[in-house]
Amino acid sequence: MTTADWFCEPVQLLKALTHRTIEARGDVVTSPLNPDQNRRLCRRRLLKEELAVVRSWMLWLYACLDGDLCIISLLDEECLRPGDANDLTFLSKMDSHLSKHDHYFSYETAKNNKVKKTINKDEFRLRHYAGEVAYRVQGFLDKNNDLLFRDLKDTMSKASNIIAKSVFPREELLNKKRPETAATQFKQSLANLMEILMIKEPSYIRCIKPNDEKRSCNFNIERVSHQVKYLGLMENLRVRRAGFAYRRLYEIFLARYKSLCPATWPKYPGPAKDGVKAIVDHLGYHPEDYRMGETKLFIRLPKTLFFTEDRFQIRKAELATMIQAKWKAFMYQRRYQKMRDAVTRIAKHWRRIRAQRQLARRKWAVGVVRAFIKGFITRNEPVNPINERFQQLVKCEFLLRLSKNLPSNLLDTKWPPAPAPCSEASNILHGMHRTYMARRYVKALTPEKRSMFEEKVLAEQLFKGKSTCDWVLM
């Protein structure tokens, strides 16, 4: 079976997908399907054909790699063969055993001279469903015989490193069989993959190579078009566009677009299907533009999805602004709270310091008052540490009072009374003041009054101690 057997022309494929063929009494009748039947039939046929193609090609690949005359068997046989075995002898053996295979050809087995000119003498090609793939046999035998000798395994299993010991367990040394080649290990992995593929329902991820040189920013249109054609992407796209182009699980749709409806934002408590229905009704979908399935929402037109996505982008900007406003409010509130706490802390410490100062002043005042009272009680006693300060205050107070109440002339004999500690000092000051006033009075006399006073003083000295009779007798 060749690659062309698996694919047909687009016109034939379109006719097979959009028409129903009935054979009755030897006649073949072809009638077009209605849109609903067309969509259902297209989906079933495409899924069946894709699954059949992939499984058939996997079976073909497994058949090429398994059996007595497969590539891996020939490679292992050439590796074990005694004599001068090399890569070219391996290629010659494949040419002799696989020359009639539809998907294998090399320089020696190519029937077309144009094809032979494009093939090197040391390579062979396999026809895959996506195109031809060339393989060079250089290094096949060396890579297939890349074995680790037993003495090296024994050395690594005795290593002190835990990881090295787990990679090279001692149990492998007990097996005396020849280690499997790299190709045999690959064949076993492929067999396990085939077992899994046969019991599972595959999901397809189609990978497209932009170029064969593995270079970035290099887009080969012919290469990509060839892959798109043989992968059946255009037919699948036409079927998708004929039905509902967009389909999503209710949970995924609700998780993405729940912010568009007030009833589902921020969290919808009910089933996801009811939440999606609320979103669709809120956005105003036309009844013909969507369908509600058992687990998925189906949207027919891309413009409906684009409208929903545009609303979602606008809503995201609104939510971002709302989050930004809430965040700014939170930051400013926290900043204000920090400032308020700082002011409260400063005020608390200042009140504490002021209270401490006031307490210290009150204690000092109490001490001063107590010392004053004790000094007042012992004011008449000799000077001691208890009444010393009080007596100093009394003396200062007496001197201040005396300075304000001194006699203004010599004839004024009044003198402020002095406390007991100041009596001696008061007498001395009184005499000094009288002397000062007398000298001041004398200096203020005129010469006439001075001579008159001198005569009076002389007369007083002459008649001092004598009676009047004595004065007459004189």
C-alpha cells in the first residue's frame, strides 16, 4: 500500500463528505446531505479516517521494525556477524532483502534515474505519510553496538555515590546474557507504545516543520503546504467551519468569562452550565449563534467569540483599574495608620517626659517646702544643716526689706526690726547708716552754718558737766 492509497483529491473528499451514496438494484444513487447530517457525518468520517491512518502507519512502522527481515533484525544480524562487517555491508543486505518493499528504496534499488541522482550511495530512504525521509548508514553499526562492558558496570556498581549505584545495580551483573542493542531497545519501546495505542483513544497534536534546515525565521511555503495537505488540516478546518467552530467545557468558559456577568462574579455557587447560561444571556447571544451541550458550549460564528473576547479585554482593564484603586487605597490607609501610630507614639512619649519633669519639679518643691518648714521651726537655734538655708533666706529677706525702709534723714531714728539671726548685723548696719547720714549732712552744710555748728560744739564741750550756777560765776 502506497502513500497515495491513503489520500484522495480534495474534490473527491468533499463529495464523499457532503453526499450520501446508496446502491439499490445495481444502480448507484448519490444525494446531497442536509447541513446537520453533513456535519455529523463529516465528524464521524474524519475521526474514523484519522484514527485508521495513524494506526495503519504505526502498524506499518512496527512491521518494518519487527520480524526476521526487518531493519532492526538485519542491523543486529550484521553487528553479530563474524568477519569484516561495516555500514556499507549493512546497506547491501537491506537492498537485497527489502528491495521489493513499497516504502523502502536506496541508490541500488531506485528504478527512476532522476531519483537515483538525488540519493547518495551510503543512504536509504523510507516513504512516510508526510513525505520521504533519508537516512545515512554511516555510524549505524557503531551506535548500535554502543555497549557498556561488564567490568565497567562492576566498577560503577561499587561506587560510593548513591545515584551511580542506583543506575548500575548489582543484579544486572548476574545476568549472563548479551546486552540488548540500541535498536532492540527501541523496538521494545515501540511495541509497548503500540499496545497502549491499541487500547486508547488518541488525541492528535499536529506538528508542522517550517523548514528542513532547523533554522529560525525560515518559512518554506512548499514544505509547510505539503504537510498541511497530507495531515488533512484543510478538510478538518472546513468541517469545523461548517459546524460550531468554538467549543469549550463549561468549567473553562466560566473560569475565563465569569467577570462579564454580575451574577457569576466573583464566584458562581451553582453548576458551571447554569453559570455559562447566565453569561450568555447577559451578553445577548442570538439563539442561533450557540448551543448548550451536555458538558460543552458550542459557538457557531467567530465574530461571536471575538465580541466576547473584546468585552473580556475591556472588563480586564476595568478590573485592573479597580484593583489598582483598591491597592492604592490600602497603601494610603496603611501609610496613614503608620503616621497616626507614629504621632500617637510621639505624643505618648512626650506626655511621659512632661509628666516625669512635672513630677521631678513637684518633688523638688516638696523638698524645698519641707526644708523651709524645718528651718522655720529651728530658726532660733544655732546654724546647722537644717536651718542654714532658712536663715540665709531670712537674712536675704531682711536685707531687701531694709534696703527699701532705710531712714531718709538724720533726725529719723526709726529702724526696721531685725530677726534674731540678723540682730548683730542690724546694729552694725544701723551705726554705719547713722555715720553715713551724718557725714552726708555735714558735707551739705554752708560755711556759715559750719562755723555756727563748730561754735555750738565748742560751747557744748565747755559747758559739759557744769550747772547753771557755775556758768553764772564764770
